[in-house]
Amino acid sequence: MNTTTLDTTAELVSYDPYDGSELGRLPITPTSEIDGIIANARWAQRAWAERPLAERLELLRSVLPHFREQEQALGELISREQGKPIREAGWEITAILGGLERELGEVAEALAPQVIEDDATRSTIHRDPLGVCAAIAPWNFPVLMPHWLVFPALATGNAVVLKPSELTPLCAQAYADIWQRVLPDGLLQVVHGRDEQGKTLVAGDVDLVGFTGSRDAGRHIMRSAADGLKRLILELGSKDPLVVLRDADVDAAADFAAGNSFRNCGQVCVSTERIYVEQPIADRFMQRLLEKTAAIKPGRGLDEGTELGPMVDAGQRDRVLSQVTDAVADGAEVLTGGEPGEGNFLPPTVLINVTHDMRIQREETFGPVAVVQVVADEHEAVRLANDSDLGLGGVVFGEPEHAERVARKLGVGMVGINKSIGGAAGTPWVGARQSGVGFHSSIEGHRQFCQTRVVSRAK
């Protein structure tokens, strides 16, 4: 069963990935209307940019009570439409509520004029709005990922046209509806549809394209944006490695491996997709990983105690299964899982005896699969971890100073030491290699949504 389909008329039909029941419908935006939507956004942006920064930020702050009012309903909608457990769904809203005040302060600091002087000249660096930003968001975090693009664009003085995934349109529309309670008309608009709507938006008269999604889609966006030399902020796919050194806390490393491989069915851009464990501790690591995997409770996302919901749709489930099937045909061994469950369920799967000749070690999987490769030493682990064109994040478990030395050798944008890749509040979310162009979050990330302008005068 494909859980979200485009019917033959002009509606997106959204289905619950757990049981296939219909959740709702939204009209598809005709491509012929997108240029007009962008024009309306540009008109609204001019007045928005003229407002003093403090006034803009105060208006954005006023959305907080509306998010609090809708927190439970929005969390339940995320769980129903995307499939993740309600606890994980609720975290998306908690992250918005918990971070907005700090981010408003970051924007104020990011946009504050900077003065640089020498003997002859006084220069002021301003960060001005770009204009209209196209925000193209994914389905795996259907509220938080739009927010990471929409909020900084609005706060820095831009208008936004949001094109959410066709797999989770109800979540994105609900998110936009909350903002539209406080925003001026036309400042945030939503375009619904599939590839044609996204392509038309990117080709339109926008000044920046912010996109989170696959590397292949990112390439298409770059090609389309090239004619207009449009600004790009692209967070693309990854194949995040976990390196487990011989001096690691083995139980903690295996617990993390299970949690980060199977969280949201592995449908996370920084899921652990490749595990390299040093041979002396490999048996202990595998025993603990299998114990943790066996204890995971699948079920409907809204049910209490569910730790693993269904995958977002049958297409995503089948793409993951094809990688597992090909790996087994090439010599990999399935220790647990590997066969589809009922509907869109895919049980947590653990593979060993893999090599880098296999698709599952080279292509992004985006599914609940832990792939373990035993290595002789840390040098082999680093070499294999870096054998990828992708580099969003990575994790190293080991004695902290030793692990940090190894971490500095990984070709990724973010590394966690004995923890997830998430940095301290205020750090950027940034990839390396083919996992990103530009970046977002943090003071420097917010400046990516601005035009830097230097105004100089003689002293």
C-alpha cells in the first residue's frame, strides 16, 4: 500500500502509514499560480523589511502562545501522518518552543551592524534581507524541518514560500496556519504538490532556495538555480559512520548504535548508517546491540510504549528492503529482521559481513538497518568511515581524548564524542562534502539568509 498518493484530479490525499486510513486532503497548487504567489510574497516582503528589527522579532515572538495551544494536537498529527512514536513527534514541537527565544536573540546579534575602521575609512557591515525564500522541506521531521528554514528566513526580513513534502502535507499546513495567525498577509505562503510544484518554485523569481532532502534532488535544484545564480542552502543526504574504538564503553556504544540506527525507523538525516567496531570488542558489542534491538517495541505511533512505528510509505520500505536483499545476495548476513512486517512495518534489522562494494554501504539507506563492519584498528575505521562522498555527521565512542583525536580525522561537518552529533545550543547544523551547500542554525547560519552589505565613508 502506498500511504500517500496524488489522485487524478487536483488533491493530495494523506493516509496514516499505520493502517492506510485517510487523514485528509489538500488542494494541489496549480503550477500556473506559483509565479503569482511569489509576486505576492515579494510585495509583502517589502513592507516586512521596512519594519525595525526589534518590531519584527517581537511579532515573531507572539507566535509562542499559539504553538503552546496547539502542541498536543500538532504532535498527534505528526505521529499519525508520518508514523513516528508520539514521544518523538512531540519533541519536534518541544524543540521549537524551547529554542525560539534563544534564536530570536541570535538573529538580533547576527543582524547587528558591525563597524570596522582603519586610519582613513569607517566601514559598517550590514546584513539585509534577500527578498523571497523558497523553502522545500522533507517528510521525516514534517514540522521541525520546515521551521529550520522558515523561521530564520522570516526573522532576517524575508518572505517565504514553503513547499512541504507531498507525504506529510497536513503537518506542514498546520505549522504554517499557526504562523499565519500573527504574520502579515502574504509573508508565508504554502505551495502543495509534487515534483512539478517544486521545480516551478525553484525556477521562479525567488532569491534563495533552502532545501532539505536527497543529494539527487539537491543536484537538480543547483542546476535549475544556476541560471539566476540564486543563493542556496542545501542540506542533503548522508551515510553517517559510528566508530567504536577498543577503549570505548561497549554497552554505551551499542545502546547508542541501536537508538540512532532505529530512531524514527532510521528515517533521520544523521541516523547511524555504518558501524565500524574494533575487533577486540566486536563480540561484546554485537551481543549488546542484538539485545537492545530485540527489546524494541513496534506499534502504532500514538500507542503508549511504542518505540518503532511504521515507515512513512511502502515506497520507502521497499527501497530499504532492496538494499538489504542485494547485500545478502552479495554475502552479508542478517542477524535479526530483514523481512517486511505487516503494512509499512520493517523490523529493526542488523547486518554483518558487509563490504564497501555493497549498495548498503554506499547509498543512503534511510531505514531501520544497523550495518556492522569489524575492523582491525582505528586507522582502518577512519579510512572506511571516510570512504564516502557524503559527510553530514559522525560519532566516535572511546576514551574521550583519544576519541576526539579520531573525530578530527573524519570528513564530516559534525562529530559527536560518546554522544549524538548535536552540538551546544547556538552551534551550526553543517555538513561536509556532498552533504551540504551553505548551512543553517547559529548566528552564522542565520546570516546565510541575508545579503551582506558594506557601507564605507572617509573619516
